Amino acid sequence: MTTSHPPTFTLTVQAEPTALVIHVGGDLDYETCDELMRTADQHLADRRTAQGRLLDLRVDFTGLDSIDSMGLSTLLMIRRRTDAAGVRLHLDGRPPGLERLLEITGTLDYLTAPCDVGKGERRPGAG
């Protein structure tokens, strides 16, 4: 009998003066994406850091091992929510696998476009 090993997944949150950094490690997939969404939602709802207004949400993928379609769907939902909140989204430390997924699905420009914090507008392809 083979035993199944649970997926490896870690989230750590680091607060900066006007930004929040969510460090993602392991596999962002069907089984783990809800945790990332809940974490982002919680901080976007508050829209504040300990030292002021939340202007930037940085998701650091340096420790990402893999991502599936649900992980991508979660990133798209986070982008919609950051736009609505007037918060800039940054996808930092993208490994080659994530970069390739964003390119072949045509979502790279949308997810990395800068947002005008004052108006919540995004400019696809500009960043």
C-alpha cells in the first residue's frame, strides 16, 4: 500500500510600511489556492498596514514549485480584487514555470500591468 504525501505549501506574510508581501512556497494548486485567496482577501478588506494605507500587495513566488489552473485562477481573482481596492499587485520572483504559464495563457500583461492607486485603473502591457 502506498501512502499519499500531502502537498508542500507555505505562506508567510511580511508587513512593510505601505505594502504587504505574501511569500508563496511549494505547490499552488487546487488544494492550496484557497489559503492564498483568504490571506489576500483578509488584507485587502482591511486596506491598512501597521504604518499606513495599503498601496501595494506583493506576492513573492521565489519558493514556488508548481502551479496549476486553480492557482492561475486565484491570481486572476486577486488581480480583480486589488484593482477594485486601488492596490497595486506585484508578482515577484516568478520562476520560469510560472512565467511560461502566464505567457502561454495570455495573462502575463494583465497580471503585471501597473494599477493607478488613486483610481484603481490598470494599464495592460505597461509593466
